[in-house]
Amino acid sequence: MDELKRWLTEQIEQHRVEPNSSLGEAISYMLKHWNELTLFLRQPGAPLDNNVCERALKKVILHRKGHFESFFKFTVTFSVQFTLVLRLVIDVSIQVCIS
């Protein structure tokens, strides 16, 4: 992984890749987020993807969308509160997984 990081850095520093090109932006993104992208190599049990979180968010969004179509004030208020609480739970879960 050190060799890959060194190669990526060389591509940008020696102007072998245009920084504004798609490849240059991808390399810059990878270097900027290197610690997060390689966490699974250092942290035993760290997930390789965030599919669990994505599925949970999708359920919240679909649930919220269905409730916002309703004109009942209670339903809308409940939906907003439910979304906020679930988002908080997801954020805490992500932080626990990372640390």
C-alpha cells in the first residue's frame, strides 16, 4: 500500500496526470482520504463497505417520502422526528465502527 500511495503522489507531483482530469481528481480524492480508505487494513473487523448504513438510510428516505405525501400534521411531525432520531443512531453507529 505504501508503494501505491507513493505512485499516486508521484503522478500528481510530477504532473504526469492533469489534476483537473477525471483521473487526477480520483487520485487527489484517494490521497486526501487515504487514512479512511485504508482503515480496513489497520483496524481488525472494520467493514470494507458501508452497505448496512446505505440500506438503513434508504429505508428512512422511503419512509419519510411516504409520510410527507400525507397532509396530516401528526404524521409529518412524527416522520421528521423519526428521521432525525434514526439519522443520529446511524451516525453514532458509523463512529463506533470507525473507532
